[in-house]
Amino acid sequence: MRSSDTDIETDPNLRQQLARLGIEPLLPQPASAASIAIVAASFHRGIVDRLLAGALQTLDDHGIAASSIRVVRVAGAWELPLAAALAIDGGADAVVALGCVIRGETEHFEVIVREANRGLMEVMLARRVPVANGVLACHDHAQAYARAGFGDDAENKGVEAARAALALAGIAAALSAVRG
């Protein structure tokens, strides 16, 4: 984790307020030793590959060794929750789930998006391991390309998902250290 990643470290007013109240902030532990799994859908591969590239770059930027990263490809967003659970069973300290679902002419879009998201949340809560949701739910290809970082002002949601996974892994490590 970079020190600029938390408001407590970067906001002097917040630090002073906490100090006045006698509150010791719990800061995330560096996640550089974490084992990270990225589970990525193959459907809409060009878009998901762009998300994957952003996530991998973010992990590298935060000092995660390549040997600590596992990338698992699955068919589509529907399969991501099980892949996340299996990655956790295999020792992952955090999971980044990446996929893309684009609205079509039927209700299939709603079912896949809702259940993939629900499944990822259930895995995270049941296993008590961070699972970052980088599954795009877009109305059209233009939205998907923008959210995957194609274009001038677009932000890559794979980057955001990797940052979220690292932040929560750091918080989990800090809380674990407090519990002893």
C-alpha cells in the first residue's frame, strides 16, 4: 500500500481530530507479501484483457511479486464466484474478479449480472477474504470500452478493483495483527 492510499495518513485534520479524541487509527498493513488471485472471464476477452492488464500493472506498482499472482481464466461472469472460492481455497489472500456483461435483447443480462455480483459477495463474506468486484455491467460496447480504459479520459476498472483488493487485504492484515 502506498501511504497516500488512506485518508487517515493524508488528511492532517483527521489525524489531529483522532489524536484529540485519543483514538489510535488502524492503518492498513502493506500488502506486498499478499498472494493475489485474479479470476478473469474469457467472454468479451478484448475488454477483459484490458481490465486484466490494468490490474496486473496496479499489483506490480504496489510491489506484489509476479510469483504471488495467479491468473485464472473462466468462461464468463457466471463462473467467477466459484473460481474466486477455489482461489481462496488455494491460499489467495485476496481475489480480483474481472468480467464484462453487455446488455442484449433478453433478460439474460440481468440474471448474469445480479447472480455474479451476489455470488462474489457471498464468497467474500463466507470466506472472510477480500474479493474485489471488477465485473462491468454495461448497456453497450462503448460503455464497456470506456470502463476498460480505452479512450482519453477513461479509467480502467481493473485498476480500481486491484486497488480495492489490496486496500481490503491490508485492512484484514491490520485487524488480524490486532487480534493477535
